[in-house]
Amino acid sequence: MIVVEGISKAYNGKKVVDEVSFEVKKGETLVLLGTSGSGKTTLLKMLNRLIQPTEGKIRIDGEDITANRAETLRLKIGYVIQNIGLFPHYTIARNIATVPELLKWDRDSVDDRIDFLLKLMGLPEEMGSRYPAELSGGQKQRVGLARALAADPPIVLLDEPFGALDPITRRQIQTEFKELETLLDKTMVLVTHDVFEAIELGDRICLMHDGKIQQIGTPTELIFEPANDFVWNYFKSQRFQLEMKVLTLRELLPEIEPFDSGEGEKIVFNEETSFLDTMERLEANKNDAFQIAIFNEEKQDMHYTRKDKLWVAFNKVKEKLIHRNQ
């Protein structure tokens, strides 16, 4: 869906993005992660021509983005920024309706879309008549996302979309964002400096430094198969938690010893749950006597285990990955 070929951007002779190339598949979420000043936001803005590249080409759905007017391109791309950028003198409904109205949708279609998106974002219908100043930070962020999705664009760009929120609200909205069915077929590029957000939301991560890509790959590849010393050191301080975050229960299942389920309390987890999220939920439960049930949605079957056996499986999988890549 997105092809970037040899893109560079220079200011006063200094390259802030230096010959970057990558592809983003249809329906994939690519996270641009990196140090401050690494060029990730500049790169994102070149995708919708908010910034013009010094050299290189960008194609979206096979077409060079310079083939049409920049305004035409942007109407087909949703864009979400950290400070949200809602129009303060527009109602929430009119904010959401901005792009559909520019595309000259009929009134009934616009109203239906507003109602759908308010419901999708967990916002009451009456909120459409309010103004941005009347909303909390989390509500504004939901409206900003709704506006970006209003015309149902195939591509959504997100620049530190949750960075201004407090940690609790941020995590809640990240979870909601990940579970939105309407985003499943969207191609998304997301900029963040938060490594846990990158792992939570990204199918692949593009780690940048000094305008160059240091490594691009799945979260597991970046954590367990670092391409160079920079990649290793970037995750070093949080490595153990990140190892727990990138490994899911599905990946641990082959190493979990068979366990016969009996009577007693059970806590059910989807097999796509990360090991870190599993442990956090178990710690919150404060009861080590229960059994753990891991549900495979595709096969509609259940695997049973205990907390201690999960730890053994995690360590086995971790050691295999480390040994494989030494």
C-alpha cells in the first residue's frame, strides 16, 4: 500500500531523513520509533506531503504521491496528531464531518457517519452538540480519531496520538484502539517514542536514529534479534519487561507441560495475550491457587496450566530465541 524509495530530507545541508526505504503492506500497522530528532515525524509528514522530500519517491497504492494535488492526497488519508487539532469553534459533530463535507457527501450520509463514529468511540450521541473545550483529554483524543476515520480512508497516519494523555487514560485508549474492528483493514503508520506502545500497536517497528533506519521488523525480531549495538542498547534498560511483552501465550504453549484440569477456580486468557499482560492480571488477582485456561479461538479448545509452569515455558522460549540468534 505504501512504498518509500530512497527518501531524504535536508535542512541547511543537513539530512534529517537520510535515504530511507521501506514498504507497508495493506492492513499493516508500521510504527516509527526512535530517539528525539531521529526523523520519524518528518518522515511521517512526507507521506501526505505536509513536508516535501529533498529526494526519493513515495508511492501509495501504486501511484506516485506527486501525481495529484497534495490536497487531493490528504483527503484520502486520515491524520491524527498529539495535540488533536480540533477546531475550537466547531461542534464535535462538525469537527467529525469536516472531510466528508469537503468530499460533498450528502447530509444524511454525513449524519449517519457521525452517529456511527460517536458510538464506535464510546461517546454519547449528545456529545455531538458540544465543543472541544467541554471535553476531557481522552474524549478529545477519541474525537480526533473519529475525525480521521470519518471518510473511511484506507490509510491512517498517527503522530504521537496518545502522547498528551495521562498514563491510565493512555493505556485505556491504546487498548480500545487496538480492538477497533474498523481499523483492521486500515494501513497505518504511527510515530511514537514509547517502546511499549510500539510493541502493543505495531505489526512491525521501524527503529530510527540520526535520520536512518537502524532496524525494521516485528517486535520479537527487534528484541531478540537486534541488528546492531544501537538496537540492543535502545531497549536495554527495559529488556526483561519487553521480552515478556513480545512473547504471547500462543508462543509459550509448545513448552507448557501437560496439565489435567480439575475442579477449582480458573482464569481464562486468549492465546494472543502477552506474557506480561498475563502476569499483571494474575498479580492483581492475588490468588495463586487457581488454574490458568488458555483459549484458542481458531480451534475452539482450551489448554490448562499454572503460574509456575508458565514461567518455566517463558524461560525455555526465551533461551531458545537467544541461543538461536547468538
